Amino acid sequence: MSAEIICVGTELLLGEILNSNAQFLAQELAILGIPHYYQTVVGDNPNRLKQVLGLACVRSNILIFTGGLGPTPDDLTTEAIADFFGVPLIEREDIVEDIAQKFAQRGREMTPSNRKQALIPKGADVLPNLSGTAPGIIWQPRPNLTILTFPGVPSEMEQMWRETAVPFLKSQGWGQEIIYSHTLRFWGIGESALTEKVASFFDLTNPTVAPYASQGEVRLRISARASSEEEAHQLIEPVAKEIRKIGGLDYFGADEDTLASVVGRLLTKTSETLSVAESCTGGGLGSMLTSVAGSSNYFLGGVISYDNAVKSSVLGVQPSDLEQSGAVSKPVAIQMAVGVRSLLSTSWGLSITGIAGPGGGSESKPVGLVYIGLAKPDGEVDCFKYQLGQNRSRSLIRHLCACHALDMLRRRLLVRPTNNHFPFSVTIHE
């Protein structure tokens, strides 16, 4: 027994709208412990919609449709489903009255086209829409086949799912077990290197462990099937503990943690503050920090020193160093970090200067070259060099710069060496 998600709408195929409904439903199916192996996106075409329906009926037992329930001619989901099963559409007077009432509450008059939303297949039950005008259906046209339809508007679909669909599915025996996932997050190690270290865990059956990577970060998702979230935690935690130990400092957090939120917690714990000086990231590092609620308690501000004149006049970078070494260099990164820490009187000063591209690189200083400076509370300064690759996009290089800067600070907050200084280092990342 498994479910399939079918999202209807040409705008989804064209990429005009992000398909957040599929993500929401996939997560909800996992919570209910309902296996889910297929997702389909199909345009507003009745023939193609019926072709998709034909395939889905063979391989899945619960078909969940979103989209195509509106009043316009291209809203064809209900009509196509009824036609596929050879069942007539009937107009439900209670739906007509509900739509008319909602229009009246908004000071508007229902148009004739809205009556189309009151048509449902004969024998189907209504899946009520409390906030919108398009109801869905719950229908079992064949044994071992259940169809649920929802409007494409995420807020309406989510409310209908929680208030009606979930209780219905539980009444049918679903939701006795859940599939619960816990995600471990890593920075500073490649996917291949991490998977080699934890390869033995991939043979587990409950819980299971699966890796995936995104924009420099590697994640390990540990999933367990259990009768409750508490039981799932008990299955997952021993595995997570071992993997965290293997990951060491490359492990930075779990689930919704980010490098910025973890750094924030560490600074809060030590009652320390941070300021940043950015060049190639253009404020991206500050944006990451301020996206965390409560960041004003430890992040005092920053300087976007895009122009060399700002580096000199505001941050105190020596013009001679800019001329001799260039803006993207170790001495400039160090002085930027020291300058912003002094300017804003913070415990830590973090700086980034680099070449994000697509132009501006040279043989000696290619696109992707980055220097990160870290001025510490004792006045000492570390500097780190990264070569992030010439073939990456400008936006990705800027993102990686900011993340590497946060990661360097995170590691220093966690491990403060006895000699109180980390040497200048050159790091090449995949």
C-alpha cells in the first residue's frame, strides 16, 4: 500500500510557481507512515491527466491531487477524474450555497463560472475548504483505491489536509506507525569522504541512513519507522551519537540548525559579540547572521567595504598593502578583521575578501580565491585561504564564502588552542 502525489498545473511545468505542495504532502505522508514512491507534475490537459491517472492507479493505492479545482476552463482535475472512471458529475447544492455565502462575506457576487466548483463525481464525498471556494473530494472509485483532491493554493490545501484528510486516513487504518527523520549536518568535509567514514551505517534497515549534499554542506538523514516519535528517537539516537563522534568538528548541527544559528548559540553561551567586514559577499554574511532570531544580542553590525577606499578610510587597511598585495590578499583580510573589531568594539571580527567572478580573476588570483580573516578577543588574528573553484556561479561562491567564514568562527569557539593561535592555512575544497 502506497501513496502518489499528482500536482496539476502548467505553471508548475513552466517553473513559474515553486511546487511547495509536493514537499508538504511528502513530509505529511512520512508522519503518517504511508509509503510514497512517486510524484508527478502534469499540465492542464485532460488527456495527459488521464494518462497519469492510469499509471498511478496501477502502482499506488492513495492518489493525492493538488491543483486544477478552480472555476476557469483550464481547471480540469475533477472533470478528468470522473471521465476516467466513467462516472457523471453532479452539482451539489450545498457546495453552491457555501460558495455563494463566501462571496457574500467578501462583499461580492458569485459568478456563474464558480458553479463549476460544485460539480463532483457521483458517489464522492466532499473534502471541505473552509477558507477558499474550491472544495476537494474524497472518493474510493475502486476497491483499494482512494482519491483525494485539493486546490493548489498551499494555505487552503494544508488546512484541508490537516482538518479532514488526516482524520479520514487514520480512520482507514493509516497512521498507526510513523516515519520519523533526524538530519545530521556537516561542513568542511566532502560527501565522498564522509560517506566512506560512515559506510557501515548504510546497511541498517531501521533506522536507515542516507547521505545528500547541497552547496558545500553534507547531510545524513537517519529515518526510523516506529509507533511513536519517542520510539523513533530511541532507535535513531544511538546511531546519531556514533555518527556525530565520527564526524568530529565537521558535524555542526542537526535538523533546522544552520551555521549562523550555531555560531549564535556559541557566542551567546560565552557572552561574546561579533562584527563583520565584507567585500565580495556584499552583505551576505551579515544577512545570514541576522536571519537568526535574537542575533542582535551578539551581532553588532558590519561594514560592506566593496571599494578599496572604504577598506582604507573605514577599516584602516593600509593603502600600501592594497597596492602591493591587492584587495584579495592575506594582509588585507587581516586588517579588515582587526579594523571592524576595533571599529565596533566586539569580541570577534570576521572578514571576507575574494573574487566571486565571473570576471576579475587572473592567473595568480583566479575566480574563487578567498581570504577570511578572524580577529580574536585577545588581539591575535588568523587568516585562511580558500580556492573555491573557477567554474562555480557567482552566487554560489558568495554563499560558500559566508559559510566558510561562519564555520571558521564556529571551530574557534569550540576549540580554543593552548597556543592561542592558528597558523595561516591554505585549503582546497572540492
